Amino acid sequence: MIVLTGNELRKKFLQFFASKDHLVLPSASLIPENDPTLLLIGAGMAPFKPFFTGKMKPPHPRIATCQKCVRTGDIENVGRTARHHTFFEMLGNFSFGDYFKREAITWAWEFITEHLNLPKDKLWITIHTEDDEAFEIWHKEVGVPADRIVRLEDNFWEIGPGPCGPCSEIHIDLGEQRGCGKPDCRVGCSCDRYLEIWNLVFTQYDRDEEGNYTPLAKKNIDTGAGLERIASVLQNKRSNFETDLLFPIIEHTAKVAGVTYGEAAKTDVSLKVIADHGRSLTIMIADGVLPSNEGRGYVLRRILRRAVRHGRLLGIEKPFLVDIVDVVANIFAEPYPEINDKKAYIKKVVQLEEERFNATLVQGMELLNNHIRALKESGKTVLDGATGFKLYDTFGFPWELTQEILAEHDMELDKAGFDQAMDEQRQRARAARQENEERVIIPDLSGLVAEELKYDPQAESAKVVLVLQDGKVVEAAHDGQEVALILDVTPFYAEGGGQVGDSGTITAQYGKIQVATARKLPDGTIYHVGSVTEGIIKPGDTVKVAVDAARRRDASRNHTATHLLHAALKKVLGEHVNQAGSYVGPDRLRFDFSHFAPVTAEQLAEVENIVNEVILRNIAVGRIETTQEMAREMGATALFGEKYGERVSVVIIDDFSKELCGGTHVSSTAEIGQFKIVSETGIGSGIRRIEAVTGHAALDYIRSREELLQAAALALKSRPEDLVGRIDGVLARVKDLEKELAALKTKLAKFAVEDLLTNKAEINGVALVVGQVEAADMDDLRSTADLVRDRLRSGVVALGAVTGEKVNFVVMATADAVAKGVHAGNIIKEMAKVAGGGGGGRPDMAQAGGKQPDKLADALRIAQEIMGRQIK
């Protein structure tokens, strides 16, 4: 057995399969492409699902990858076992209708025994109970003794209807000292002795809805080997966490917390959770995931908050995750250099989210302490599950934290109730996903050769290759039907990179389609979505294709302007600015970018000026095809979440902007015409959004603003250039009039007070003023009541006023009146009830409203009666 670092192992695996004629592809982003059924990539085969079904041709029949994966289904086990992770890397080799069991088995054995030098006598094999073919290969061809090949019923991989098949796992015996000590301990035991290091899935059947299994004409191979697991074996570590892929994070955190790894089980759990979660959150943000309250953003937020919570359990009160980003970036500097490139941005996102959680943690603690006090007062010792779940769901409190704090007060959490509330939320979320999920229906394109389908912006004619309806191939489409069309050559740009797809027409001899948009399947095949407006369209038809040129030009203006905007924002705000999403249409452009404060009006003006200056310089917009490596060396900007092939297109605008992009662009910046920012807003944690217009839309926008200006000037009997001065004058006049109005109201109120006081009554020695007054709102009514009470000095005031279709009441009582038994709140409650309303208040002051203004007089009469009963 040889000793390898994680990076060396990853490289060795990929080089081995490259020598077996596999196309080595980089890891796909954690954000699934064209697959809304997944939140995050959780397996090596996930990016290749269309190839496994045989509906789509892969770029090569043999592929090998080391895929970044995130799973959180068993997040509670992270740190408590040697192998559970939220983020992990899956080594895999795949065959799409090419080689099968013999090659998969013999190559796996060759790699682990000859290239990793794992001892053959320590290796065990599991197969499906009925997979005699795999047994023969392992035993007779590879030479594994029959007594070390274990048949297991569970060794069958399937997820509902579709491709499936038996699997074979390779385990290594780590020795009795790693086992449970039971006499029946063997492969399949839950202890750590027999470690599964590789799973070979033989996809050889197609399962239908009824559960019938039909042999596939083209069989596939899907394998997965956990990088961390194999690294732990080669580095002779008891757990994945002690390998060089994770242990540097543990060492860093232990130093910050002032603790030592290996001394206390509870401390070790927290150190391992932080190491795993710190790795996950760093790589998720690097791949374009941002914290939010839904979807993959919620997964990220939950992981980050669990890490903070375990930091607190270690005694770390200050923010600490930002520094962990540096450690993770260093570990992955070789395989994932983009983490280092985006490190400043990742750290800013982590910093903001950690600060925000620390603030909510304080609020949550205060709420929990209030619940603890209430439980003590009532003599109870169990916090109900619904309350515990609210703390978890609203404030990010893991139940263990709530339980731990309760235990300090000799209390506990109703865990069953918590689990029930959690399950109910999961069911709601699942129902919402099923209701809103738009699944990608991929037709059977196994007969097509994607490389033979061309994109040619100049094409004017083509041949119909396939006609599709609801994801199924049909023989023809007729007038009025919604269809998707695949052509052998197309000038239509397909949706991508934020840009909308082209629209236009496809015309055959006997039919015509109005194309709404063009889209792209995972293998690059362009299909045209539209409706048959006349006649019939069928495969084999020769057609004329016409893109809506004016619409495309408008979209191209906005796309090139987006590149200019990106570059200008970097100049004005800083290099931390990165694109986080965009919309490029013919009508406008929307650009989402990383920045951590609102952009000031002065900064926006500077950005706008820079972009327009580049437009006026009439700079040629160039495009070159090159490799990813060359593009990086050129300083070209790659975008978050975008997946690039080995060959990339770089759009170059002098030395101002270089971006990887496959969209349509103008040939010169002058064609953009004018660039105008319409709005700037915040849309999420550390993400801002700018909307802007160019060309015709910019002209329309400016004209609409001129029309508003003219209308405002006309309304104020002014010229546009004098409008500001005129508005200032009007505002000054309004202010003067408001002062005059306030003075008049005061005078009128005094007159009203005098009238009210002349009609005051006395009940058992307590003065009472009851009456209806004019009042614009409750504040006005209260002010009048204050004046009457102050003039009265001793007694009770009960006033009412009709406001629109409602009636308002106020009752005030002086201190000596309250001492004699008057309670303003009780008086007003009865008054409001008479007028169809409700209210209440203190003994000395209360207010209320009613819905029946015509009952005002009756309500005022009731006030006098109630007061008579109250006075002692």
C-alpha cells in the first residue's frame, strides 16, 4: 500500500482511466444544469442522466470524473461517524453503451491492487444474490477467493422506473482492532472494520411502471469511489476527518478554540462538523450558491448556521468561519483554483451571513429564555415540540442546542413533537415542489448525432430532423399545435448565458411555424419552440429559416452592454464584483452582481458615464475561440454557475472587457447607441441588481421622462428648465398654508372646547363633558380631548367624531376621577359596542372605533350612564 495525498489520489485515478481511453471531464458545478428535479449534485452520475437513458449521445462513450457532491439527508450524523459528510468528492468511471462488467471489474481491481497497492488478501467483494456473471468474473478471472465474495440482496441499484441493475462493492478489511468485536462481524456490519471503498453499478435493465425488468440493448457502467474514504486507507487514518482533505481545518479550528483534537468526544464532534461544513459552504458559494430561505440557498444557510453553533459549543463567540475559507482554498488550490480566485467574495458572503446569524442567535436565546421562565412559573419541565421547531425554523436553532440549554435548567424538549412539526414542514415543501416543479422532458435522441447538427448564424435554409410534441417524437405537426423542432442547421441562438433565445419563422412548402424561442438540450442540441400557424410540418421537409433580426439586434445591444457594465462596476466598486445572474432580452438588461452595500447615486452615474464613453469610442467587438487555460491566462472573466467546455468563446472589447461568452453581440460598441441605468436594488445577501436599457429602449425611456417633465411643467405653469425653482416655491407656499391651517384648527378647537365646557354636567361631584366634535382623525380627536381635560382640570371627557364611514371615540379621566372609581377603558368599551366596534384602554385614557356613525349619539349617552354607575 502506498501513501498518497488527496490531490495525488485524485490525479492518479483520472490518469489511470485516461489511459483506458476515458474522456476526463472536470467536476460539474454543484448547481445542476437543466435538471430542476435536483437541488444540488449529489452523485458522480447526476450530470450524465440523459446519457444513461440512451436518449442522448455523450461526448465520448467512456468518461471519468472526480465530482463535487453535496448531500444533507443525514446531516445529523456528520461528525458522529468516521465517514458521514455533507460535501464529498466522488471518483467515477462511466460507460455509455460501451464496455460492461468485465472491464469495470478488472480495471477497478487493477487500479486498487497495482496502482494503489492495496493488499489483495484484505479486499472483500459483494455482489447481488443472482449476479452469477459478476461472481464468475471476480472469482475465475480476477482470482478473488469464493469465500471473500458475498452475495447480498441489497446490491441492486434502482430509483423508480428507468435504467437499473445489480451492483458490486469493493470493501477493505481494516483489521479486528477497528471492528465491533462481535463473533458474527463480517462484510455488511455497521462497524468500521469492513470499509466500502468502491461501488460498481451494472445498469443492464429497464424497469417499467409495473415493475417488469427488460434487458437494455446498450448496457452502462456507473461507478463511484469516495475520495475521502480511499485517502483514509492510504494515509492509515481512522476516519476521513484525519486525512489531509479535512484535518487542516480541524487543526485551525482547534487552535482558534484553544482545544485539542482527540481529548474529548464531544469536542471532536464539533471540530469535525466545522471542518465538514466549512468545506461545504466554501465550495457551494464558489459554485454560485448564496444563502437564502429556500432551495439550495437554504441548504447553504443551514450548513453555515450549524457550523456557527458548533463553534459556540467550543467556546468561540466571535465570527470565525471567514478564516476557514482560507484553509479550504489552500487545500483545494490545485483541483479547484476558482476557489482562490473568488476567495474575497466567498469570505464577504460568509462574513455577512455569520454576522446576521449571530444577531438572530441573540434573539432566539432571548425567546428560549422567556419560554424557560414560563415553564418554571407553571411548574413544567418539557418544552413543546412546536415551540422547539419554531426556534429551529425561524432562528436556525438546531434541536440539540435547544435541548442542551434546556438540560442546564433540568428540562427537556418534546423531541417527538419536534419531529412531527419537522415532518409536516417537509411534507408541505415536498408538495410545493411537486406542484411547481417543471421537469425537463428529454426526447429519445439516440438516433441523432449532435456533432452533425450545426449552428450557423447566416443559415437561411435547413432540413427538419425531428418534430416533437410533449417531449415525444411525432410524424408531423398540424395547424394550431404547439411543437418543438430540431433542424440540421439553424441560425437561431438558443437561450443561454442569460440571453433569451431568438424568435422568428420556419417555413416549409406546406406549412409554417412561428418560433417563440430556441433552447438547448444538455448535449448542445438546439430545438425551436413554437406553434404551427398554417399547414403541416414533418421530418425531412426543407424549410426556410428567418430570425427576427430587429429583435436579435436589440438583444445583442443589451448583451454587449452587459459586458461593459460588468467591467465598469469592477472599476468603480472593486474587483470583488462578480456576475451572479443576468437577463438579456430585446427590451432591457438585468445584471445581478456581488456587492455588499447599496450603490450610491454618484457611483451609478460614474458607471453609466464609463459605459457610454466606451460606446462613443466605437470600439470593435471581437471574438476568439481558445482553450479554458488560454482564456484564463488572457485574464478573461468566467461567470458564476456557467459550465464551459474545453474550447471556449471569448468576447473581447479592446483592453476594457474580456469575458467567456457564447451569446450574440454587436460588431462595434457604437451600435449600442446609448446606455441608461433604470434602477439599482438589493435582491439578497450581498447581491445587488441593476436594470438598464440601450438602443431603441433607451430612446423610449428618455422620451417618456421628457413627457413626464413637460406634463409636470404644464401642471405648475412653468418651463421645464424652471421646474425645480417652481417646485421649491410651491412647497414653501404649502408649508406656509399648513402653518395657517394649524393655527386656524387651534382656534376652532378652542371654540369647540368652550362650547363643550358650557354644557358640562356633574355626577356625584365629578364633572363630565360629553359631546360630538369635528376631527380629521384619531390624532385630531385626541388633541381636542387633551384641551378639554386641561381646561376642565378635574373630571371626565368623552368625545366622539365621525370620520368618513367610521366613528372614533376618546375618553379621558383626571387622576382624582379615577380615584373615585372612573375607568376610561371600561366606559369606551361599552360606547364602541353600541357603534358596532371595540376597544379599551387604561383607567385614565382610552380610545376606540366603530363602524356605525349613526349610533354616535347613542354611544355618547351610554358614556354618561356608565360613569354614573362607576363613581363611588
